Amino acid sequence: MKVIKFGGSSLASATQLKKVFQIVKEDSQRKVVVVSAPGKRSKADDKVTDLLIDCGTKALLNEAYQPVLVKIIARYEEMAVDLNLDLAIIDEIKRDLETLALGDKSQPDYFLDAFKASGENNNAKLIAAYFNHEGLEATYVNPMEAGLFVTDEPGNAQVLPESYERLYELRKQAGVLIVPGFFGYTKEGKLITFSRGGSDITGAILANGLQAELYENFTDVDAIYAANPNVVDKPQEIETLTYKEMRELSYAGFSVFHDEALYPAFKAGVPVQIKNTNNPHAVGTRIATTREKSPGAVVGIASSPGFSSIYIEKYLMNREIGFGRKMLEILEDAGLSYEHTPSGIDDLTVILRSNQLSESQENELLNRLKEDLHADKVVIQHNLALMMVVGEEMRCNVGTMAKASEALAEHGINIEMINQGSSEVSMMFGVQEVDEDKALKALYQAFFN
């Protein structure tokens, strides 16, 4: 049995829904279908989820939300008309949205979560109606009915372990099951969403709970590429990735997956196949626990801007017991999370995302680091991009670091910092943001051309 998930671009119009129907119909093992809210039909279009956030926010602030609501309903109605569906389904969707807009606003986070989740929820109802209209037995399954229970953290739900046993019961149901992604319910019955991109998380949770043979994730690209195709001309497609490699690449900028989305599937050892709704017979990219050895040490290169570094220098730092703990306590008190901490005997650097710091917070943080740690020097540097070179086989290959450094040097790119995890699955280079694209091209050329 396969769990199959479709992203927003795959469900944005009647034309796309017809492709989805054919994909599901042609393989009887595709029993559980997880759906997103309708995405963009063109670059200038709006995602339904964005419209819902706008609508819900306006309703919460007692502003005129009706024009946005009309626009949302029109998206579903256009698909229903083009698919020749009974418009009773649109009446149901309209009632649902109007009821949400008039709902309890005393707890804004829960109010907005219900609004956001309605994009997936109503799309699942429409798709189930369409499949049945075409003669394929299909049932809409609400996450509450399925037993998908989560923690009470609006916008950041975590699945409760007991859900997996309940979800397994879905195997007993006949026909194709259409499940909305992006949300679950607390034990008390509150609707709570996962973080943005959460339909991927729902798919992975169901793949785990149903003990699926495969989790197929359909999007709008043929495969995951070895580098960003918007920067590198015609990069290689990746046939197979390990979960560790995908996690590193996703963290560093690969946008195919939310970086926590695969964990439930990984935990159960369920392989994931990335496929293209618009070209479903392309092989795609497989993500699994292990993979066969490949000719090269590097499987992919990713980059991500928006980082800052805090450099701390203190003579005999390595002799001072508790120095690292004190430094981390200061970060914790400031509500900051860090990404990397490359270090020497008398200095260390903290890498963190720049959007965590306001100018006033930055000055306060630098003063406290210098005073509380009695540091000789504390300097912050902004506008950094992290380049991530990824591949599990790097640990078995000599010269990977040298090749990367040489490629950057040949293109006149200064390396601000280097860090490599103990697992040797990835190595990280910090460069100036203005050099990000040039660095990505240089590294790709060194390892793939």
C-alpha cells in the first residue's frame, strides 16, 4: 500500500485535478491520498492558504473580510464547475467558511489555525466528490476521525505517538481515502496546524501509521536537483538520497521539503519517492535510509542567505571551565537559537539566523557577551550565506574539502568560516551573501562537471 501526497501546485485547477485523478486511478496501491490547499495557477496568482490567512486576520480584527472570502469560494467553485460537479459541494464549503468567520475569536491562535486548515479540509472534500463523480470510490476522512492527535501548540503541532496505532485502522476502509494535510486535533478536540508546509508532515505521519510500502510525494518538478536550478543551468537530477542527506540539503535551502517533514517516515523506515504531477512517469528521486555508492562523494550542494556570526575571543578560553555554558545561557536568556559553533582554542564563532535580532537586541547581546564572559573581543558580522556540500560518502573520500576550497579560491570568493559535522555528511562554508550564487556555481562545477 502507498500513501500519496499532492502539493498545492498539483491541486490548483481543474486541469491539475484531472491529472491527479489519473495518477491515483492507474495504481490500485495508492490507497491514501493526502492533499494540500489549492496553490498558485500562475506566478501572479494567490495561494488559497495566503488568502485564508488574510481573511482570518481581517475577521479577527473586525475588518471587511467578505471580499477575500468571496475570492476563496470562487477558487473552489471554478474547479467544481470545470469538473461538472454538483454545486452542493460548493454550498458546503461556503457554509464552512462563513461559520469559521463568525467563530470564537477569544483565542486568536486557534481561530487562525482553523481558518488556515480549511484550505486543505475543503479541498479534500471537493476532491473526494470529484473522484466519486468519475466512478472511483473515494471517502473524505477528517483527521479527527482518523485519530491524528497532536500537541496543543497552534501553528507548530507535534504528532502524539498514540496516533500511529489509530491510523493503522484506516487500512480496513474500502476505496481511496482522501485526507486533508496540515492539521490534526488535540485530545480535547481543538484543531491545530503543523508548521507551514505541514501537508508533507501529514503524509509522512500517515505513511508511518499505515506502515506503507512507499510514500509518494507529488510536486511540480521531475526530481530533486544537485543544485538550485534557478542558479545553476540544468543541474543533475538526484536519483537516490539518504534521509540524512535530505535533511542537510533541506536545512540549507532545498525547498522541496519542509526540513522536519520526513521524520515520521524516516522513523518507520518508509522510503519516499519525489514525483512530478505534470510528468508522472519520470523516475523522480528516492529518499531512503541507505543508498548504493555513487561515483562522486558529493550528492548535492545547497545555499541559504540570512545568517550572522558572533565572534568571541578570549585568551586561555580552552582552560576556562563553563565558558561554553555561560555563553549558551546568554543566548537562551535572549531567546536566540544558534545554528553552528566553529571554535579554536582561544575563540569561537556562533552562527545564527539574522532575523532573530533587532538592532537594540544586538547591542544588548554584544555588551552582555563581552561583560559577562570577560571576553577580549566580541564582533558581529552580518549578510552571510551558508554553502552546504552534502554527501554521506565524503567520509570515505580524500580531498573533498581541498577541492571545494580551491574552487572558491579560483573564483575569488573569500571563505569567512568552515565547519564540518562529526558525521561527515556535510561541510559548511560561510561566504558573503553577494557571493552566494557565484559560490554555488563554482562548487557545482568542481563536483559535477
